[in-house]
Amino acid sequence: MILRFAWIPVLAMLSCSQKENDREGTYQHDVAFLKKHNRTVVELSSGKARVLISGDYQGRVMTSSSNGEEGTGYGWINYDLIASGKKLKQFNPVGGEERFWLGPEGGQYSLYFAPGDSFLIKNWQVPALLDTTSFNLESHSTSSATFTKSASLTNYSGGAFDLNITRTLSLIDQQQLSTLGVSITNNISWVAYQSENIIENSGDNTWTKESGLLSVWLLGMFTPSSATTVIIPFKPIPQAQEFITSNYFGEIPADRLTIQDSTLFFICDGKHRSKIGLAPDIAKPIAASFDFEKNILTLVIFNVQPEASYVNSTWTIQSNPFQGDVVNAYNDGPLADGSQLGPFYELESSSPALALNPGQAETYKQITLHAQGDFDALNHVAQKTLGIDLRQLKK
């Protein structure tokens, strides 16, 4: 009898611990939830690093953890929408911290507006290929997974594209991080992965600027907080601010967007719909965010080709359709009717415009790193990679 009652407090503690780890926003909860509602779920793991991928959502990285099953899930997930089983007409914001899209979004070569439609939110339509279509799981292991899809698309001006997509997600180890100039100390937990995205022109026609071009567009949805700031360093060239677009959805209030020296700081609390973008003339191959509530540093690392053409995604007929952005950040917020997609915020990067001959292919890669733990140790990483002092930003 004594032995039986002695177990009661222990069992109660275990039960409380399980409930704590099973709440929304924890990695353990997200794994169970997505396996319940998705047919194809793949997990990459090494030590305590975890990456969760859904084939149902185009080989999308839904979330990740730097502390195993018990860790924070770093990706924003729309639990209500997924659980409902509904398919929304314009866009299904199911979430996910790195999703595969194609650009451009707006303009005369848009993939998201029908010919002749005005560039208003009511006319915006995400192609099924990038929204509700599942990708094929070709192969996977504990460290990588490859997805494929063949498709045809038509843009706003009638340009037609036949393409093959190959998307591979792979874990990044400490040695690979070191080659990128990122050094992680023992008092930080971290997870890092790379996405490799190959686009092949599978049709008979050459893709040219005259009929429009595509680009690989990678977007990560993350959970906002009242203390989250996006940090984007850029090249300190003369008139650098002329290469920053901040009026995608109207001007951003000065208390939400600050530029100091050659770094942009953008408040991402999920309360004011706004977006910024940097052109290849000034973009550096890195963007970041820091959550001061949970001490989470997120780095997104990508390639920049300053002399290349990038598609323009602004919602208007453009005079310069190939002078677009390399890197963007989006803060979700209420729409005019009071509804809201999230809340979430996004870090985004894009490949150059893809002018491909039949049978030709191009590859675009991006690395995502989440680090969590001791503030001073994270500040050291931020100083080395971003050139900023988080202590000053915290003030």
C-alpha cells in the first residue's frame, strides 16, 4: 500500500509534464497533430535537432526544434484551419517555417492574378500547385528528404511554363555551419537545415523576359511576439535606402521600421500588415529575427547575385518588372475587413529570374538556423553574423 501511494506524486508530475509538452507550439504537440491530419509527414533528426516536413504541403518544413521532443516548435502552424479539413478559395495559410512558392506575385507577369484583374486582395489567388497540391516523396533518411512535382503554369500576360520541381531538405551539422562563419557554443541549443530547390524547364519553349520569368521564392512563417524584431543588414552604399521597398501595403509607421547605419530593424508582432524588401544592389546573403521573450535567434542564409535580374512582385503593372527584391520580411495584421490570416511573420528570399532553355535547370538553396538559450551567447552569434549588438536593440 505504501508503495502504491508513493507513486501517485510521481505519476502526477509525469502527467503534468506530458500536458506541458503537448500544448500548442511545442514540437511534441506539432508532430502528433500533423501526423493526425497529414498523409505524408517526414522527420529529420540528429541529436536534439528535429525538422518536420509535410509532403501534403509541397515538401514544406512545418516546424523544427533545437531541444528534441520537448522543445519549442519554431514554425507557426494554423491548427484551426488544418483540423477543420476545409479548403479556402484564395489561400490556405496552414503555416510552416519554410514553404516553396514561385514568383512574381504581382505585375504583368504575376502568377497570382488572372489576366485583366486589378491587383486587389479580393482578386489574389495562390496557384493550387503552391497551396493545395501535394508533392511526391521520392526518398528520405534521418538526415534528408527529397520531393518532386511536375506542373504547368500560366502568368498574367499569358506566358506558359512547363516545369519539373525537385526539393530536398537536409540537416546542417556544426562543421557546415562553421564554413558559413557561424559558431555555436555549448550553452545554446540549435537546429539548422538547408533546402535545395531545382527548377527544370520541361517544355519546348525557352523562358524569356518578353513573356515573363519565374523565380524560386522561399517563405518562412514564424510565431510573432510583442518583442520580436526582424534584423536585415545591407551594403552601406550611397543612397542605399533607394533600394529598400517599404510600401507594399502602405507606408510603415516610423516606430515599426527603423534604419540605423546599414541595418534595418522591423517590428514583427503580427499586429500591423506590412512588408519590406531589399534589392540585390544592397542585399547581403543573410536576414534574421530575434524574439526577446524566448531568446530565439533565427538566421536565414541565401545567395545574392548583384548583377542578376530579380522578378518584381509589387501589386501593379510595372515599368521595371525585373528589378525586384532578393530578401523580404512580412508582418501579418488585420485586413481592411478586420479578418486576419495569422498572426505570423515571415522571412523570405528569392532566386534570380530563371531564363531557361528547354531541358535546362537551375538550383536555389537556403539555410535556416534557429538558436535558443543564453542571451549573451546568442548576442555573440548576432555580433559575428549580423554585426549588431542585441543589448542595444533590447534597450
